[in-house]
Amino acid sequence: MKVLVSTLLLSVATIALTGCGSSSSSGELAQVTPVSIDGSKFILTEEPDDAVGVIEARESAENGAPVVVVGRIGGSVNPWIQGRAAFLLLDASMSVVAEGQDSGGPELCTGDCCESERAGCTTLVKVVDAEGKLVAADSRQLLGVAENDFVVVRGKVNKDESGNIIVLADGVFVRR
């Protein structure tokens, strides 16, 4: 009787620990397939008026105020937030060169030596839905954009005490 009860308990414990359904032979967790999101509702068909550069927006924009910002997608080695509709926007007057290359004037390098200068001419853009939540889709697929594309972003400013801003975008116009 003890053998039967022990075997039964061992079987139940094994099932509880392994779970039911299929499992990966490598022990990796299954990847969640993202929900298909219609990006057309975030793409503007006409360029908004009165766009300002990133540097000007950082200096003059008020927290919570509407803003239209123009710039180039970039400003770091990887300007994307993987799997989210967010990216870095670089002021249109600036460009970034690889670390180790000479930079000057409107060029910044990707190294630590130019970090504070890059921070002064970049902003994070988050594409948000009607409820103000970050869209859970990669901006490259959602908006059809690539690094170095010039975009005009319409949204609201989220500004902290240090003067850093995030543009909570409800629309993006891609200059082609």
C-alpha cells in the first residue's frame, strides 16, 4: 500500500512540475506572438505645420503641452526600443559618426565622450494609443520607418525636472 501511495504521489508531483501541453526540448520559454496592430492610424498623411527641432523643443516645450517635432531617427548605436513603438529622435541639424571617427561641428560620435552632447539634441519618442499607453509593436514595422529617416512627430511633451523630454506621439509623418 505504501508503495502504491508513494508511486501515485511521485506521479502527481512529476505532472505538477512539468505541466501539461508541449514543451520545448531546449527548455526555452515559448515566444509570444505580438498582436497585429494597424499602424495606419498613427501615420499622418500630411506634414503638420510649425514643427520645431529637438534642441528647440527640449529648451522651450512645457510639460503636457502639444508639440510638433522634426528630426532624424538616430542618435545612438541602436535608436530602437525592441518590440515597442519607441525610438530616439536626433535634431535635424546634427549627425552621428561611429566611435573613434573624428567629429566636430554638427557631428557627434557614439562614444562616451559625446554622451552629454547627444543627450542635449535627442529625445525619446513613444507612440501611444488613445489611452496614452505605449503601443506594443516595433516602430519599424508599425510605421515603416528606418534609421536616418526624417520624421515629423505630433504629440504631447512629458518633461522631467532636468529638462529631458519624451514625446508621447499620436501621429508620425515620414518625409519621403
